[in-house]
Amino acid sequence: MAPTGRGPAGPRCIAIVGPFQSGKTTLLEAILERTSAISRAGRVTNGDSVGDASAEARAHGMSIEPNVATVEFLGETMTFIDCPGSTEFLHEMRSITPVCDAAIVVCESDERKIPALEVILRELEEADIPRFLFINKIDTATQRVRETLSLLQQASRTPLLLRQIPLWKDGIAIGFIDLALERAFIYREHAPSEIVEMPDGESLREREARFAMLEKLADYDDELMEELISEIEPPRDRIFDDLSKELRERHVVPALIGSAERGNGVTRLLKALRHEAPTLSETRTRLGIPEDGAPLAHVMKTLHMGQGGKLSVARVMRGTFREGDTVVGSRGAEGRIGSLLTIMGGNTARRNEANAGDTVGFGRLEGIATGDSFASGKTRPDTIVSSAPPEPVYAVALKVKDRKDDVRLSSALTKITEEDPSLVVEARPEMGEIRLLGQGEMHLRVTVEKLASRFQVGVDITKPRVAYCETIKLPASARGRHRKQTGGHGQYGDVMIEIKPLPRGEGFAFEDRITGGVVPRQYIPSVETGVRDALRNGPLGFPVVDLAVSLTDGSYHTVDSSDAAFQAAAKLALAEALPKAKPVLLEPILSVEITIPTEALSKATSLVTARRGQILGYDGRPGWTGWEVLSATIPESEIGDLIVELRSVTAGVGTFSTRFDHMAELSGKPADMVLHKAH
């Protein structure tokens, strides 16, 4: 049964999530002010909030990584983790929310944000996280709260349970009625609400809303259902027990109202969390973590703090950790706890130990990364929560501004991908590039800014090169003779080759058709080596693919012939044959699956066709009502900023995945442009 407030439940960890610009960081600020952790709430727009303390977050006016703050409320410890709401940084919540006891989903009455809210709620639903809804910005709401709840219900597969209704005066919400307490409250700015007598004319509205709440609870409580049918007033304690039970069993999502900016509704939210949110013991049960065993923790986020070194933000799921303890990670890395830190936004304070339930910073845990679990001792623990990072949807090529930073760039990229597993670094030596791939334009822009500010590595970014190839359309033949006389031994190699096109995707084939030993057996591999080397750069300037080369004739010199001479002869022969075989340009075509809300389907289709794409079909997204998956093929050269435009037409929630499909001939003006740029 839920704790009733008569004794401490142990440190809790609560995630604050919600769509971009719904007010999450502002709510954290209001919570810090209400719990006296700070004397006055800052404002995101002023750049003085406890959260969003990094230079990058302040510069862009948005959360780009989790904000952590621990407070005391009515004798209990609570750590709040404010997760970014932008789709490009949504992956940050995946290693955080599973080990939290509950989540506060901050939202508002804005139809444009419903798809984003649905994405977030689906993440929580699939991770089985108990959650409260905080309907923010009630002070600027223009529609009835029941209409708002009906709108928000579209995003949730779990029933929303309205716990409070607003008190209106001249079209402005001036307070609320708590349906469980049956009390009216008047808002006070940046202060707890004041209990008042139930206003005249509000009793009927309160009774109707309360009965609707109790009816929903009665779906899971037969005794309560009997009392409602018999018109017996249920005891208040049992109503609160039911509220807590149905939240913890994920039957309902309680919905509370307020204004984070004015600090309205914050105290009731904190009390609901204190009384009803699951405890660490229940969270362990949900995650399948035994009560007994070595001290165990899970890394929610890794930060490299420059001079401060590496900091692993982790929640202790069991036992006690102390500075100097030796630990082993779920991937086998061993480390020693360099320090333990309480975190308050961008500030930290040293502490002696971290106990079960605490969320703290662990200093210098090398080899243990975001998403890893770790335990005291020598026995490697299983990972508590395993989640694959999302597929990259945007890429840039990196080039250091100062060549002496090449080595430092490699080290910085290793650290930055340890912080953020959704970033991917690809070395493409054949293209002369290092590529950085991530979740969007802003995601990579912020990463480049971090490279400069935290690791002192300046980079320029460019559009990644496309892996064009070329092939031939006609058969051809040519002779290559390499003859060179020097003071001693000369060089002599002579070959005759035939080339012909192969079907697309066949690659390269080499055939030895020599008869009579005109080219000795020991030099045949050298001819193939020379051919392969020459194919790296064809007459159009790109690697040559899908052709067969046959060695048909040649000659040799008993003294002057060598491997090098026959390699050189093969290159000369191929260089002569390829231009005669009608070389053509090939471009990579990607198979693309685009996921969008149904109402954006026509716009997404237009984006594909405008990029020389071919629509293959579309179908409903499995398990997602009102969403579609659009299948298409699109040239790699056209993918570049697709995600930017796709999110623009889908309120930020559209995404896609790609895989290489085939190479296709490119001709006309697009081919001319590629060749002009290459030369």
C-alpha cells in the first residue's frame, strides 16, 4: 500500500518530461523555489535558471541535456531530473526515466503539441513508468479543462484522471478545486495557494467532476463501485489509497493543473508525489532488481566537465557507495569512485556517501558510460535498463580548424559520444572525411559548440560527400605495355584486356584467359592487383564498379619483367579501355521509411517527390492510431536536410530510417553538376 506521509519513503527520483517549450525547466525552478532550495525562481528567458546552466543551453534558450536538482520537501528527499523536450534531444530521457520512481509530464492545451506529447507518453508507457500530468499555463488557458483533457487524452493510451478543476473569474483561472480533498484554493503568485470556502455556485460543478473521478477509480475497485451505486460517500482515506494504487499500477494518469511561471499548483503537485509516487522498493520490483546484493547504481548521464574530469550522474538502486570504492560496470570495466557529489543544476557539493535511492554524481568512473549499470566489488552486474539509441537522421563532415588538433578531436569525439550515445562518429578514409551523425541540425550544432567550449577543439562543418561510383555500358578492349630501360635491369610488362559491364550490384570480376604462357602464372595476380588499383579512380573521377575484366593476351621479358611492371601495364590497359566503354555515373539510392502523423502524409509525400524520390507505398504505424509509415526510395544526395523539412511539416515529430538499397545511373543535368563539382 502507498505511504500515507506518516513516515519517510526514502529518496525519490522524479523525471520532468514534456514537449518542447511546455514549461519543464520553469516548473523545476518553481519546485526549487517552493522547497526553499533557492530564494527566488529564475527565468529561462533571463538565463538565470538553475537548469539550463550550460553555455549552449543559455545561448539557444532551450534544454539540451538533463538538469538535475535535489530538494527536501516535508522531510523527504526528492531529486528532479528535467529532460529536454525537443525531438532532437528526446533520447536523453531513455536512460533516465526507467530508474525514476515516476514522471511528471508537463503539457498544455495546444493541439499542435499533441503529436509530440503522444511520442513522450508512448516512451513512458512502453517503459512502464508511473506518470502524472501537469497541465501547465492554466493562467493563460482559453478553454474548459474538460475540453483540454479530451484533447490530451488523444495522446495517451492510459485514461487521464482529472484531479483538479480551475476556479474562473472573468475568464481567468484564479484558483482550483481539489476533487479528492473537496477543497477550494486561490492561487498566490510564487507562494502556496490559500484554502478558501467553496465559492457560491461551484458546488454542482465540483460534485459532477468528483463523481467522474470516482467513477473512473471504481473501474478498479468493486467496493467503491458499490458505494457509488448505493450513493454512499466513500471515506476520504480510501479515495487517496485508490488514487495512489491506480497510479502505481498504471491504470490511470492523474492530471493536475497549474502555472509553473507563477508557481501555481506546485505545492499540491509535490504533495501528490510525496504521498502517491512509488517508492524505491516498488521501482526495484518493477525493474526486477533483488532487494539483496552488492550496492548497485545506474548511469543516467555522463558529463565531461573539462578540468573537473568525468562525472557520471547515477541513481543508487541498492546499498551504499563511498568515495574510493572499487566498482565494476555492466560491460566489465573496473573503476574507482573518485568523488561523490550532490548536484544542483550546474553546481555540485561534495558528500561522503550515496545511499539507496539517492541520485548523485560519481567522479571519474572511467570505462563506465551513459546507460551502464555498476556495482561494488568484482562481480559484473547485468544492465538494469538497456535501450538502443535512435538511428541518426542528420550528418555533417568535420574538419579541424587547426591541423595540430587532429589527435585532440579524436579524443574529444570519444568523450562526447560517451556522454551522448545517440551521436555516431564515422571515419570515411576513402572519402577523406570524419562524419558526425545525430538527431538533427540543432543536435549536431550544439555538439560542435561543445567541442569548442569543453574540449577546445574548433571544427568547421560541411555537407558530407556522396559515395558516387561509375560503371561502363559497353564492352571494350585495350593493350597496355610498360617498358622502361635503366642502367641495370629494365622494366617490361605487356597485357591485353577485355572489359564488359556486369549487372548492377555484381561488383567486380577478374578472369584469366591466358593460353600458351604468354604471361607467366606468377604475374597474373599482379595484373589483377593493377586492375583493382586502377578501378579506384575511373575516367569520371570515381570508383568503377560492376564490370568484368579478362586478361586475354600479353608478353614478358625473362630478365626485365616483374610484378611492378605487370601492375603498371594493367593500369595502362584499363586507362585506355574504360573511356571507350561509355562510362556512366552511378549514385547511391537509399530505402527510406518515414514515420509521420496521418495529417502530414501528403506533405511528406511532396517532400519525397521533390527530392527525386519514388513512393513505394504507405501503411498505418503498428500500434499507433493516426500515424503512418511512408516507404520510399530517395537518392543519398537528396537526404541531407530532409529531417529539417520533415519536422517543419510535422510539428517536430516526423522521423525516418534509411538503409542502402542500390546504385542507379545518374544522367542529365544532375550528373553534369556532380561531374563539374568533382573537377
